[in-house]
Amino acid sequence: MRQKVIIVMLALVAILLARNLYAISMLPDEMRQGQIFRIIYFHVPAAAAAMTGSAVALVASVLFLVTKKFQYDALAVAVTEVGLAFLAVNLVTGSIWAHVIWGVWWAWDPRLTSALICWILYAGYMILRQALEEPTQRATFAAVYSIFAFTDVPIVYFSIRWWRTIHPQPVFFSKEGYFPPDWSRALAINMVAMFLLYAVLTMIRLRQEQTQREIDYLRRTVHAI
Amino acid sequence: MHLYTLTPVVAFLLQADADAIRDEIGRLQRNFQGLIWGFVAAWVILAAYTLMLTFRERKIRREMERLKSMVEESEKK
Amino acid sequence: MRFLSQVMVITAKDLRAEMRTKEAINASFAFALVILLILSFAFDPTEETTREISGGLLWIVFTFAGTLVLNRSFARELPNDCLDALIAAPVPGAALFLGKALANFVLILAVEFVALPVFGIFYNVRWTRQFWPLMLVLVLGTWGLTSIGTIFSALTVNIRLREVMLPLLVYPVMIPMLLGAMRLSALLVAGQPVTGDDTVWFKLLFGFDIIYTALSLVLMETVLLG
């Protein structure tokens, strides 16, 4: 049953993205920034999906600490790992965008900088998990760390935004203003597609995590015999 | 005679315009290239991660098979 | 009241243990001075622009030197199963956290009070012009560092690469607090009062400290038993 759900969702993602690619190419050019502006269709949804992922990881971690059920720990890992990939997409596309518009590979604007810090927080989570071998301890400590880290995400975002407004820097683009309605719809569709992709990858990773736990259990049984 | 003096002026003006056009074409090309690279990067990263997942899946499955056969063997004994 | 007396016992124990050997605090002093020295090579102290940003550099020194103290905090309990004894003691995890955090706070603050005059000498800044606001920033920032550092020290005490993992985990979480502390210190060390927009950083530091102290108090028990 799970397999079928995954396949259906993948198909949905493929359809949505193909349709969107067509729609994006047909849209008129954005006046000031030109073609590169279309990168927003990946840049923003990837960030939105990753941030939602961090919220899910926070909830999953709290639930694990409360219920001690390992499926919550598996969910936290899966969501964070996929979030790492999606944030990487956000950072790389943002960097390319900055290079085309301003000629610099990195612009210290609030959103990109927050995304970078979030990426480092996620990476810290994965490194901590690798350093701990005993499964219960690993799950518990990872959950504690993720509570600290993901509570930090909104704080990081606001503090860097204050930092950047007090020391003004070039702003990437203003979402308000000239965002025509057909652009918004294309963006919304791509958002849905990215979120679906995120969910699919998370489910695959989740299943792998559960299989890994079964393997560990089997291994212990075999060695016990 | 007037045409003679005018022509270099016209030629000069056209030349200036051609430069601006060339710049604009360069900018558009760079812009478009940037877009393509951006899309490529996004898809490459997602594909790389999906590949990582598939490799891990295969490794896990192999491990599972191995362990299952070990359990069966020891049960037969 | 029992809670407070338990906290005081643990703080006194940690401080006494540290004062007898002075391992961590000496290493921390020395480390702070070395970093100040190296920073003065990287950023020329005689330039006017450097003096303007020097308050920010202070926090690099404080963070790195503080990590040494924080690492020792739980590492000290490893030999002779002292950590197990602490966990088995009828002391709530929150009291243990608060006791150790207070001890670390005192130690790191001591290092900072030594580093500050040296910094003033190296960078030729009179940092005493906005003394009390600067002290407030120091206290708030150091408490943020200490609260997160103490609970992560407990988290990483049994991990192989403990000395590397602790900074790696603590620094990113601390970034908002560092932002505020650096910005305020840069202003105050240069003698300018904190006005208008910049007062938001004080609120950030307060909020940050409260949130993370609360989280640490709640989660310490889990970490100790994990």
C-alpha cells in the first residue's frame, strides 16, 4: 500500500513539474531582472519546504521524548535529512541568482544567511547522530539537540533580519508589488510540487530508517543464537 | 558635401548603439545561462540525494536478505 | 528553598574543584590572550576602522575561551564514575543544570574580566565609558553561552570527539545571541550609547536567555538519563 502511495505521489510531482516548466517558459520576462527571475520557482519553494520540515522535526522530537516511540525519531531523521538536500538547493540557486544579478557569489541578505545557518544546524544534527551509536541514546540526544536547534530557526531569521535592516544591504527582490497573478499561480503550483517531493523523499527515507532498525534487531537476534 | 560630413557622424552614432545592443545581448545571455545553471543545480542536487537514497536502499535490502538467511539457517540447526 | 540550596551545593562544589586545580581557568585565560594576540595580527589595532569593530572581536575571544571551561564542566565528572554518582543523587536534573551553569558562568565571567583590560590595552580603546551597559551585555551574553554550553556539554560528554562536537553544536545555535552581543559590544566599547533601533538587541538577548534557560531546565533530566 505504501509503495502505491509513493508511486502515485511521484507521478503527481512529475506531472506538476512538467506542466509548470511549460508554464514558466511561456511567461513573459520579468522587467528588471530578466530570465533569471524564473529561478524563484525552485528557490522559494525549496526554502519553504525545508522550513516546514524543521517544524515537523521539532514536533517529532518532542513527541519522541514524550512517548519514547521510535517512529517519531525516524520521522525526525528523515525530515531533517531531506531538509538538508532542499536547503542545499535553496542555497545554490540563491548563490547563482546573486551571481547573475550582482556579480557576487554570495550576498549576505537575511533570507540566504538564515538558510545557511539552518543548513549548519541540520548538518550538526546529522553529525551528532553519527557520533552516537547506541540507538536509544542517539534518538534521545538527537531529539534534545533538534529542540534547541529548531527553536532557534525563527530566532535566527528575525535576528538576521534586524541585523540587515540596521546595516542596510541590497535586498534580493520585493515580493510585494509587481507579482502578476499568473506568476503567483505558477509559484503556488510549484510550491505544492516541491512539498509533495519533500513528502515522498521523507517517506522513502522513513521506511529505510525503520528497515535499518529491523536489521539491527535481527542482527542482535542472530548473534544471540 | 553635407552628406560627406554627415556620414561619419551617423556612423559614429550607429556604432554607439551597436555597443549598447551588444552589451544587452551579453547580459541576456548571461542571464539565461544563469537560469539554466540554476535549474541544473537544483535538479542535480535533488537527483544526487535520490541516488543516495537508492544506494542506501539497496545496501539495506542486501543486509536484510543476508540476515534473514542467517536466521533461517540457525533455525534449521 | 530546597531546590536553591541544592543548586548552591553543586555550584560551590564545582567552583571549589576548579579553584583547587585551576586547570580549566588557567587554560582559558591563556587561550583568551593568545586569541587576542592573533586577532591583533589579523585586524590592525591601530586603524580607526578596527577600533570601531573591536567590540565584535571581543565575543570571538569570549566564545572560544568559554568553550574550554564548558568542556571541562562535565568532563571533570567522568573519572571515578562521578557522573553516575551525580545522576543517582536525589537532585532534580534542573538543579544539577543550574548549579553547573552558575559555576561555569562565574568562571567564564572571570576570564572575560581579565580579557577585557588586556583587550583595552592591545586595541587602545577606553571601554569603561559605557561601563554598566557593557557589563549588562556581558552578563546576558555570557549566560546565553553558558546555558546552552552546559546542557550540550552534558550531551557530548560521552561522545568520542567531545572537544570538537561541543563547539560545533553550540556555536550555530548561539548565533542570534552573538549577533546581539557583538553589535551592542561594538557600540558600547566605542563609547557610544545604545539608542533607538539598537535597543532591540537587548530584548533579543533577554528573550534568548529566557527561552534557552527554560528549555535547558526542562530537558536536562532527559539528557542525564539518556
